[in-house]
Amino acid sequence: MPPTPRMENLDDWLTPLNDDEQRLGLVVGGSLSKGLVVKLDRDQTIEDLAVGRYVVVRGANETRFFCMLTDIVLNNTNPGIQNHPPELQNDEFLRDIYIGTAAYGTINVTPMLSIEDGQPRPVKTIPGHFMPVFNATVADVNAVFGAEDEQHFNVGTPLELETTQINLDLKRLVERSVGVFGKSGTGKSFLTRMLLAGVIKWGRAVNLIFDMHNDYGWAATDERGTQAKGLKQLFDSQVRIITLDGESTRRRNAKMDFEVRLGYDEIQPEDIAALRGSMNLTDAMIDAAYTLKKRWGGGWIKRLLQAEQLDLDDITANTNIAEGTLLGLQRRLQRFERWSFLVEETVEDSVSKILSLLVDEQKNVVLEFGRYGNELEAYILVANYLTRRIRDRYVDLVERSLGDERDKPPQLVITIEEAHKFLQPGIAGNTIFGTIARELRKYNVTLLVVDQRPSGIDEEVLSQIGTRVTALLDNDRDINAVLTGINNAQSLREVLARLDTKQQAIIMGHAVPMPVVVKTRTYDEVFYRAIMQERMSTDTAREKLSSGGKERRRL
């Protein structure tokens, strides 16, 4: 029998069998609710650590606890060291004595998942004292987030572990509403474009994108001054561009299918009510809109804008509308006359054409606003007008399909920017976007909201957002809002506040098994090639969306 190899020192016993693993230290305290305290090994350089990194604690019975590093602490055994620190710069002997004994570092790590038999599970306990802690390896990350396939889309890499990737579950992403948050300049548009590219690539939903600043459909210039491809250039046959401002679209050499025109007679008082905040409409003015619609019929807006004193006198004499309220509503609606997409009568029904693209042809639709993107009132009016009618038609289609699942319309994701203008407290409960957010997947319609002020979104609506992709936020109210309803919110708060301003985000919620900090993929030629080489054919995407490929009745 060969002799047992001799262990020269204690470190030989503690060295991990996997050379890829680097031991950081030992668990010395903590709790399930507040996280674990890890005393760092004396040879571990504390400056090499950063919040957001993933570590693994080896527990008993082969259980591995997958944790996030949330805080770094300098500690000591004698408080007197803080008052009279030793001079160690020129004395390496003293430094070796002090470091790791009298003065040492600790880190706080929060258990996110436990890996048992190769499967990630919710954490219900914690490892015991003196269990070893290691940097997470590629195998650890892959055990949690899996491999990229038709259901999982690569969005980036974990911090300081760039040889692996984080994959979102696209099916779970689209079945509930999604939020992309971050302060101005953090790259929210490119984050959103990347997510939309993944959804389109694997055909997990059709998308209706209200493109406020022409960021998504056609090429846009990034902050480096280079042209970034739009969704139309990546998925030519699967994306249609429509526009409110044909001149702007043609000037940018973008391919468009048609120009959207809305008739004055089609606008309802409910559409005006959505402008309450942006146009400073009072309750009395909104009530007046309903009264005018009832009294004057479909042409009430045009008649109000052209009203003479005789018309105003008739209304004030025969209704309970005060003349001041009537004049105030008239002044506010006069800005409609500057918008060329509003016409006396429409030749074609824009809503039906959009629905035909989404449901019958299963195309992704980008609505460009052109010069009207700088007018928030125009954006809110059009987005609310179209969404309310499309959602109503979807409800009808879903209810008709209850007897035959194959008739069910494809999953629809509606992307809106400046979301807090639609979903602010006090009005969210009465808007179509608030209704969609609360319905979850009941009628196959969800939202993708993009905003730099999540604190301005109604708390009830925010709690219904399934997946949150959050870049840097530096406002305490915004950080608190994003973390509403998230486990271990306090520890994640420190991570969120320390993200880089570019190309870093924390992803939480329904589409990932645990909160994860990622260095997001760069939206460049490498990304384009990956999308072009691996994307599904249009026919395959249609077949997935149509739940069996049964031909639909045209709307």
C-alpha cells in the first residue's frame, strides 16, 4: 500500500481541490436575516474585493451557499490600535505580525441560494461557524443561471468573472411587466434595446415600442459619437417602423411602413384625462370634457377649439360647466392644433393596422415620434390612445380564445418611456397602463417601462413589476422605490448605490433566480454578429408565438 502523502502545514489541508477556487476566509458569525460575517485570510488583499462579487460558502453535507458580497469592513482586536496605529511602512516583520491578527478584514455576504445536488434552491438556513468561503467559479455561476438557449438570453457577465455569463429567462421576463431604471446618462436606452433584441431574437413576444426619441427602430448615435444599429437593421423582416413624423423618418433614411394619423373625432374624454398632470387639467375640466362629448358628440374637440361666444354661452347656460373652466380647457387643448398627426377625419384606422401587424403578421412595431418626442403631451396622448384600444381588442381576442388555446393572440410587450408620467400616484389607478401592470399576464399584455425616476411611479404598480433592471441611481427615494418588495433590500441598497455609471446594472425579480450584478454586454459589432448568427428564422418565431401555427382570423 503506497504511503499517504505528508501534509507539511495546515494550509495544505485547507487548500481547495479545484485550482480555480480561491479561498477568501472563514464564516465567523451572522444570521439568515442580516447575512454572514466572514473573517478574511491574512493573505487576502482587501482592496481586491468589491461589493457585488459572488462568493460560495461550503457548508456541511455538500451544500454550497451562493452569496453576494454586500459590505467590506476593517476590524481589529484592540481598539487602541485606532488611537495609536503602528508605523508599518518600513517594517515588514511588524506588518506580518499585525495584519491578520491584531488588525484584520471582514466582509458581509448575503446568502441568495443554496446549491444542493447541483440544483439551486431557496435559502432556508445558513452554514455553521468556520465554514470556508471561496470566490465563485464559472461552474458555480452556470449552476445558478444555466446556459444560453432558446429560453435564456445572455445579458452580460458577473462582476470580476468575465469568463462566464448571466442569462435571463425570456419566458419569465415577458410574462410579467419589466422595469428599466437608472439616472440620466447610464445607458437605459441601450439596456432596453438589448432586452428587446433578446425577446425578438427568440420570438418570445411581439413588441409595440413607443419610441419617444427615435432610439430603437433605426440607427441612433451613442455617446461615443458612433452609430448604433436599431432593431430594424438587426431584424429587418421582423420589425416594422411606423411614424407620427414622416419628414423626420425620411430625413434619417429610415424605412417606414406608414404614418399614423388620429382623427379629432376619435379622441375620447378618457384620452384627455391621461393628460391631467402634463397639461395641468383640473377635475372640473375633465368633467367638462365628458359633458361636451355627450352634448356635441364625436366632433366635440374641434367644435370647442373653434367655438365662438354664442357656443360658450349655450354650454354655460344649459350645463353646470363654469365659463372659466370651459375657457381653461379650450386654451389647453389649443396646442392640439400644432400637431399635424391630428386630422379632421382619418382615411384608415391606425389601431386596426397596428393590430394586424402585431397579431396577424406577428411583427414587432416601433412607433417613432420624430419632432413630437420633445412634446410630452403628444407622447402621452398617442401612447394612451393606442394602448387603450389595443388592450381592449386583446381582451376580446383572449376571451374568444378560451375555448381553443390556439386562437390566443401572441404575448404582447408594450414599451413606454417617462413611465412615471403615466403611472404616478393618484392617476395610475385610472390609466390603461396602471390597469395593464396590475393584470399581470391575464390578457397576454405586459409593459416594459423605462424611467429615471422610479419614485414617481405609484407604489402599487411598482410592486407588480416582475423584473427590474436597474443601472446607477443616486437619489435615496428612487433607490428605495426600486427595492420595494425585494428580499434583502438593505444589503442590495449598498450594491446599487455603488454601481459604475456605465455598463453595470443589478437585475432582480422574476427572470433571474436571484439578484445579480452584471457588466452588461456592449452594444457593438460583436453583439450584432451574435444576434445575426444565432437568431431564429421569422417562420420559426411565428410558429412559437402562434401556439401551434393555426391561422388567425384577421381583425
